[in-house]
Amino acid sequence: METVWTTALAGLIVFAAFGLICGLALAYAAQRFAVKVDPKIEAVRACLPGAN
Amino acid sequence: MKISRFLITTSFCLVLLLLGLAPVMAEGVGSGSFQKDTGIEISFGLPVDEAWAKNPANFDVYEKSDPDIKIAVDSVTLDPRRISATLRFKEPLNLAAEYVVDAKDITSDGKVIGARQFTIKKSETQVLFGLLLGAMLISNFVFTKYLGLCIFFGVSQKKDTAIGMGITFTTVMILSAVMCWALLTFVLLPYNLSFLRIIVFIGTVAIFVQAVDTILRKVNPYLFKRLGVYLVLITTNCIILAVPLENADGGHGPFASFTYALGAGVGFAIALFLMACVREKLEVCRVPPSFQGLPIAFIVAGLFALAFLGFSGLAIF
């Protein structure tokens, strides 16, 4: 039982850390390569009925 | 411009890789080389007696893993300088295995010098090249394994999107294959977590696809728009998951993983490009109404698969 817990914990820690690092890197990339979208486009679209 | 810079970087990395492999290629004394798959050439370093060398009983040949199973030598030929000998065998050798040749009582100018052992193995570069060729042409993932057909039919309508997709796909494939190798070797295997590998590999692929998606949106909006939903669908592609899984099953190292991914990616790019060439022509052809669109594309893919059968058994080394 002991080994099962250590295995599970090790896996959890390593993959949580890996996910965190990659998430931060992706967030940084998203900021760095951000494409400017005019907020007015979204606002206008929200006002439209959007039927088609 | 961006693509050319990418190509330059890639080729630079390849040259570095080859330089790193150079010491592996130069092997020390006591080694030999395969002559096709029915012969082994060994070099003694000094002239030996022809009468001794001509006797096949003086050589014991076996696979290193099975020392008890001796392989019968059919004939031995010496080169004119009497320094190197070529052993011929009736049955083809397994080129992936490591062979050992024991030469007993080597005789030079009437004097017995003693025994000497030779090991014969394909060099690392040859193994890597075999992997590359295998993944690219011989067992092309699209045409002989029928994997990744979703993107294959989705993006092969125009040549430029096919090329863009090929490059993007290869990049993601190489990055994720090397990353998956590292995760498998340093995390999954030591902690006995290899049952998690499919989910871990898909997660790794998703990270790189997201990164490529973010970067491509800014760098090449035209290509981004043309690739559309298929760019994100790379994540769920069979090939991109099959490559790390096959690397894990085959016990490939970092270089082998890299090469296998490169071969698979380039093979997929070749398949996409060929298909796009044909489908651009199909646009102006008179196709029977019931075959228009996807059905004729499937028939063309089948014909390509038949043509790719011609690569089976191809071996350069």
C-alpha cells in the first residue's frame, strides 16, 4: 500500500509540475504572439440577432 | 521567409547530429562489415596464408545472443593483398543482429599467430538511416498503415496548404516525440507508471499543437486560416500518437526517436503533397457523378498505396 501511494504521489507531483510549466510557457506565448482583434467587432456581433 | 529560416535551423541541427555521430562510425580493430546480407568482411591487419583462410572450418560464426548456434560458412575468399577475407553464407543474415566471428589459429607466413575475435554490427548511423527510410517510404504511415486519413483527406485539396500542413505536422511530431521519449524514460518507467503513457503522450502533443496554433496565428495568418480546424485536429491524429507509442515499444533512444519522428513527418508530408498534386488535376477532370469528391480521392489513395508497395524490401545498406 505504501508503494502505491508513493508511486501515485510521485506521478501526480511530476505531472502537475510539468503541466504548470507548460501552461505558463503557453500563456507567455499567447501574450507574446497576441493578435490584435478590434473589440468593436465582438460588440457589434453581440448586438446582432445572429440568426444566420 | 519564416519557412526558409526554419529549414536552415533544421539542417543546422541535422549537421550537428551527424557530427555527434561521427565517432560512432569510426570503429576500432576487431570489427567487420556486412556484405549485402549473405557475406561478412573481416580484416586481419596483416597478410594471412591462403591455405588457412580458404578452410571454412577455421571460422566460427554465431549471433552474439545465441553463441551455441553456429552458422555454417559456405566459402571464404581473400582479397589480393591477403589482408581481408570475405565469408559467404548460404542463408541470409539478420542485419539487425550483432554477429561474432571467431578466427582460430590465424596463420601468417607459415607461423600460427593465435585466435582473434571479430564483432560485426550495423553502425548507429546505418540503423538510424534504416529507421528514417522505413518510416518515410517503406512503411509510410498513410499508404501502408492507413493512419491519419482524416487530415490526409481534409488538407490535400491545394498544394500550398499541403506543404504548410506537412511542415507544421513534422515540427509538432519531432518535438512531441523527443518530449515523449524524455517523459517515458525519466518519469513513466522509473515510477512504474507506463500504463499512463497514452494520456501523457496525448497531453504532450496537445501542448505543442497549442503552441504551434498560437504562433502560426500571428506569424502566418493566411496558412492559419487555410488549415482551419485541421490544425487543432493534429492533436487527435493517429500518426502523431503512433510514433511515440512505437518509439516506446521499440525501445528507441533519443536519436532514434527523433529520426523516426522525422521520417514519419516527412513521409506524411510526401503523401499530402502527392495527393494534393493529383487532386488539383482531378478538379478539371470529368469524374462520374457518383464518384465526385471524396470517393475518387479514396480510389487515388488506394492506387498510391499500391505504388508504395514497390518500396517494400528496399534496403540501401
